[in-house]
Amino acid sequence: MTLKLHRPDERGVITSHAPERRADWRATLKSPRWNAAPLKNPEMNPTSRPASVIYWLVLGIITFGILMLGYGSGFWR
């Protein structure tokens, strides 16, 4: 307990004077001096869940096929 965060009030009872914490941490990324807009990433468009699942399944099947063709033809022996 420090006096920076806990000070006596008018009745002498020690109360918390901790600084307020903002719920949105992104608000601290903008400049309060120029009241700039929040920083956003316009290049980031999230991929849908079904598209990402299909991508990884196809990638796994292609990899498995390449391995089977490689070992089946004796390329990796």
C-alpha cells in the first residue's frame, strides 16, 4: 500500500486513488494531442472458418499425395 495509490480522504480513512483503467487498450494507441482516429488495419480481412478448414484439408491431402507418389516411385529411397 503506497500513498500514491491510497490516500486519506476528508475523514482520515485511507481510500484508493488508483488511476482509471480504460477498457479499450486501443484507445491508448491514438494521439490525444491531435484527437486522431483509432488505428485500424485495413489490409486485414479475416478468413472465414469454413474456408480455412477447406484450405488446410486440401493442403494436407496434396502433401500426403506428394509423399505417397515420392515413396511409391522410389524417389526417396
